[in-house]
Amino acid sequence: MEATTEMMNSNLKLTNRDRAVLMKTPFLAGLSGNSLIRMFANMTVVSLSARKSVFREGENADALYCVLSGYVRLYRLNREGREADIRICGPGDTFAECLIYGGNQFRYNAQAAEAVTLARFDLQAVRELAEQEKDISKAVMTSLSRHLLSTMDCVANDRLYTAPQRVANYILARCPVDGGPASIRLPFQKSLLAGMLGLAPEALSRAFSALRKTGVTVRGRVIQVVDVQALREV
Amino acid sequence: MEATTEMMNSNLKLTNRDRAVLMKTPFLAGLSGNSLIRMFANMTVVSLSARKSVFREGENADALYCVLSGYVRLYRLNREGREADIRICGPGDTFAECLIYGGNQFRYNAQAAEAVTLARFDLQAVRELAEQEKDISKAVMTSLSRHLLSTMDCVANDRLYTAPQRVANYILARCPVDGGPASIRLPFQKSLLAGMLGLAPEALSRAFSALRKTGVTVRGRVIQVVDVQALREV
DNA sequence: CGATGTTTTGAACCCGGTCAATGATTGTGG
DNA sequence: CCACAATCATTGACCGGGTTCAAAACATCG
């Protein structure tokens, strides 16, 4: 709408790093050279600054996306305008791929949680490619399957565990070691983690302080765990 | 384990009704005659009485299922043994299809909520068919997409709405009319609906009585709505 | 008509949301 | 490089929705 000078929707060439991310996603990994070329032919690179909208619920769906860098929030609104995150997509994650065979409208809002670059694939083109090339349909199925399993995990986590337990699960899933001390660094702001776990930011804060007695210390984005095994007991 | 005399795991012929259900699922609808025959060749019919387990989390995944009649609960357990439903599958629903390209172990428990008959498809055989036949891979993608969208709906519902609102949503989604009075019949026990909405049975009961003042009356499995439009305001 | 399983209701409790105020970080322009 | 603004994170107080446990009312089925 308004003619701002800030960068957005600019079509750029892939950097080497972006290209490496792209090749490792389930969505493109394992494609033959030919399929890869055809996918790239229907791809554009999109850069968005923080808080910009990628698309909104109800809009006509013309593309699916793959995150190259940064994080994207998928969320839905209720009538009063409260937001609930459905998924947080980071580098390598694909979103809106469920629309290849699932309808023609976006079913949720997508917003850049920070500055992001995305690979944008034309939906209709991917539909046609998936019909023709077996390795592409296989990649779509793999991507959909993973995505579905993780969303089912999300439902189960919401329903089974309390806030401190969900935070502990998150930390444990990212700890490189099986026992003893560990340290991880959050790849994004805490408010984003809160939404991802289905919590208000305040609840995440309280969960962290509740975990202090289990040997979890948080300073900025760095989380240190005294004993991974002990955290597993929570 | 024990040698009971009750019917279970008996391989039966399809009834006409079961066959009709099967042909309308996204998983088989739209298949060519040839693909259909090959799918049927890898299918067996399984009957289970209420509360019997179809499979358990962690078991080696060798099949996917399509519900022909009755309802199946997909749920997960926490360490203390509390259960949380992830999905309720009714006639025409497919489950464990995410394992075609998503791993070799069941990721949740599946249990017959009542007497059920299921179509059981060998997972490895479907994998191979999906590689060969384009219409089969397309059916798999369609099924996965729908399933994913509905699971994302579930996350959003859990996070956005209160118990009475979720119940109202459930009723509204099943009301044949847009306004005025309506009446629907629950296809299963209330405790199953409770789990489906992420509630304890008591909470569902209270939600129903909270909806009385909005013109919702419940008698047994029959739910009557005075004014559908009014219910939409909740 | 008992016997078993299901639903409802009541009471107590607790988790997490909301609001408000204070601290900590980050970013920006002088 | 510092000072200020803006955003983000933490903490406290409060409240409400939902769970849990226990008991009573209802259904269902033999």
C-alpha cells in the first residue's frame, strides 16, 4: 500500500547459505536434478522485515513457503482479536504446503516474527509438478507427514503437560547430551517461545523460575542446565 | 495374549455399507479401477470390540487404518498414565497414514471407543503403491492435507476458546441449517466428545449446562438448539 | 430388578491468563 | 560512545476456567 523505503518483497538471488538450508528441507532434499530445476523455476525469494505479514487467513492461497532465515509465526485470531500461535517455522520449515491438496484459501495468518527471507513457490505450479514427478510428490508427502506428526505432538503436549513441563520438554529436545550439564541458546525471543508452547509470556517467565530449583538458569537467551537427567524427572 | 472367545482380529468380507464408506474417504475416492484393486489386495478387515487396542505407541508400525464403522480414539499417555486424546476417528477417517513417510513406529495409542470395523492396509505395500501410482500418492497427499488442517484447527481451538465455546463450535459445525432451530444427535458417548474437545467429562457437562441459557438443551445424545444464530454469538 | 457403566452436580484446588508496575535489553540518533 | 526511547522480560496481585475427587442421579443391559 504505502510506498515505504524499507526492503520488502524484493526478489533476490539465493545466497549460498540460503541455498544450503533449502537443500536440506524434507521438501527439497532427495529431489532429482531435473525436479530441483523445475522447482527452482517456480520459486522466488522474499525478504520481509519484522512483523510484516506474509499472508492472512481467508486470502486466496497462491503460494507455499519455505523459511530460509528467521522465524515465521502461524497463528489464528478469535473474534476479540486475541492471537493463538499454531506453529513457529524456522529455517528449513515449510508452511502452507497443506494447501497443495487442501483448499484454496489460507487457513491462518503468517507473520514474520523477525527479519526473514523466504522461498516462495507458486502453489499451482507445485500442484502440477507433484502430479508429474514422483520424487516431488514423495517430498510433499514427507513434508506433510512430519508436519502432521509435530502438530499432533503439539496437541498432546498442550493437553498432557503443565507449563514447566512443556518448557522442560523443549529444553530437553534441544540438549545435545543425554546427561550431566548442558547449555543451549534460544534462537528467538522468549515471547515467541511462549506462543509456541501455548503460553502467555508471563507464564513462560514463571515456568523458567519454577525450573530454577531443578537446576535451570536463564540469562538472556542462554539456558543452562545443571543436570539434564534431573530435568527429565520434571 | 489370553485366548478369549470374543471376536477380534477376524478377517471378514466387506459389507456393502462398509464398501460405500470406504469409497468415499479421501484416501480411496478418485482412485482408478486398477489402483483400487491393488489397494484392496493389500487390505484386510478387522473387527474389534469396545476398548480393545488397535496399536500402541512405540510399537513397530506395519499398517495404516481406515474406519468403516464405529469410533477410534487416538491418544497419548503421560508418565503418570493420564490420557489425552489427539484425535477421534469416525467412519471414513484414516489414521496412521502419516507413517507412510514419517517413521516406523506408532506415535500414539489407538483404541476402539466402541465396537468398530476397520480396513487395515499394509504400510509397506502402500508405500510401494504410492511410489508407482500417481493417483495413490495424490490420495495420500489429500488425506494428509485434510488431516493436518484439522489438527491445526484443533490446536487453535484449544488455545483460543473456552469449553462452552468449543462445544458451541462443535454443535454449529454439525447443524444442517444456518439459522433458526435445529437438532442433532451425538454419534458417540459424551465422554468421547469431552476428550475430543480436550476436556474432562465433567467440564463438558458444565459446558452444556452453561449453554442452556443460550437455548441449548441436551437429553441423552440428542442436542436441540432453539436458535442457531444465537448460538453463534457465544 | 439388580448391576454396571455413564453423566451430572458439588466443593476444593490449582494452573495459567490478565492487568499493572517495575527491570532489563536493544536499538537509535545525537 | 552515551543517552534516550522503545521493546521485551519479570514480578506481583487477582481472577476465572478447568481439573480432580467424591457422591448422587441416570441409563443401559443382562
